[in-house]
Amino acid sequence: MSKILIAVADSVFPDLAPTERVFSRLDATVQLARAPTLDAILEVAQKADGLMVTFAQLNAELIQGLERCRAIGRFGIGVDNIDLDAATKAGIQVCFVPDYCLDEVSDHAMTLLVALARKIPYSNSLVQGNRWEGKAVAPIYRLRGRTIGLIGLGKIPQTLVPKAQAFGLNVMAYDPFVEKNIATALNVEMVDFEYLLEHSDYISIHAPLTPDTRHMFNADAFKRMKAGALLINTARGPLVDEAALAVALDKGQLAGAALDVLSDEPPSADFVLLNRENVILTPHTAYYSEDALLDLQTKAAEDVASVLSGKEPRYPVNKLS
């Protein structure tokens, strides 16, 4: 039996072979929890040296039950499912993969925008229903010369910028934390939130989910947006008040929305945004490509392996004293 144990709280991967390959260098055993619940995770993680997690909630109670854990690796970018204060207090290094799926999510956001603006899903539904009616999709407007506003200018939206500019779009962004030289290099105008709402033809959300950003797109925000604007969200579902979005669409305040993430996934059968001609919904797949999944498992596991080997991780989240 190996001396090192790596627990996996939950997995969306076909298998954990890339993770296992990384930890094989440490002669470590990798064990997947039978369910993403506190008790099931602790069954495999209580005595584990490292813990890998995707979407399972690692709250303070669970983290306090980790007797030997030295590192937690998040298979993803956001860490809102991990109690960072509890992990830091317990002396556990938390790592993530901030350069994961940059191309995939930026491609997905741009594709959603073009599909929504060109009304491609609606046009397809007409033809599939034996309705060859070009006039039914009017009006459609040219993308070139219009403005896209980015909520957040981190790595993913930075990757999106040249793709949007290739379509002739002007790009502005709201991000109180980004360095100005980054925006300057990308030819992106930095503006405040209210200005972005009022002057963007399209808005693409790329913000983290925090108490301050939850429902940042609410009824008031929709009222401030340009009439006929389009909203794209590939970040976190709760950033958007979906009930308020439905009302804004019904009133014609917005022309359409495309969402890859929802507050509740999967949505209920009576979800207010289902079955609308001006709404595109994708099942939280913006992150996905076979290439991205391989990178994700490998990089997340490598950082945890580094910590267990006494080395500095490449992408630490919390700072241990």
C-alpha cells in the first residue's frame, strides 16, 4: 500500500487517468468518493494527503475533518465551492487552474453572440419546421461597428477580445481590478459598470461569483441597458437574476440572451427562460474540449503533487503563513 493517498471529491471526467499518471510519480493511490456529499467525501479524504475537487462543496465542516490534507486542487478556475478561510486556517494550500479552457470559453462566448445576433438557432427551427421564411427573423443588424462590453477582463475575456475585434466590434470592459496597461495593450476601453450597461450593444459576463456580484444583472441593470441589447453569460449562473431577465425580455428591454450557466443546473421543466425564440441555452459546456480536460486534470494534479513534494505550486489561491 502506498504511503500517499489522494482523494477525489467528485469528477465529471470519463476517467481519472491523467490525474493518476501525475500522482504515479509519487507512488500515490487515487480514490474517488462514491458521492459528492460530506460523509462520502470524508470516507476517502479524512486520511488523505491531498484532495481534488470539481463541483463538490468543501465547506468548513468538511475541511475540519481532513486530518492529513496538505493541498486541495480545484479542477477548474473558480474556487467559490471551497471555504478558503477554513483551508488557510487548517494550513491547507488551495490551488486552481486559471489558464484552463481559455480558448474554449472565449470561443463559446463569441459563438453564442454571433448565433444570437444572427438568429441562427431560430432560423434553423423555422426551416426544420418546414417554414422557409426569411422575413420571420427580421430585424438582424450588422456586427461590425457595434460595441461589446465585457464584465471582467481576466484571462478568458482577454482571449475573447481579439476574436470580437476580428468581427469589427469595439470592445469596452468593466473590471476594477485589472491593470490599465493590459487594457491598453488590447485596445480595450475601461469604463465603469453603469457606462458599460448604457453603451454596450452586447454584454458578455466573465466575472467571478461573490456576494457583491451575485445578481449584478438584475432588474435595475436591465433597465439601464440599451434597448435591443444582447446578454451572454458563460461565467456563473447566479450573476444573473433570471426571473428579472425574463421580465426584461418580455418587455423588450433586451432583444435576447444566451446562457451557458444557470442558477440551478439542470433547470426545472417550468424554468422561465425555456422555449423562447430569443434565448439560447447550452448545458454548461463552454469549458469543454477533449484537449482542455486533459490540460485541466494534468495541471491541477501537478500543483497538488508539487505541494506534497515540498515545492511551490504554480497556481496557489491562498497564502499560508
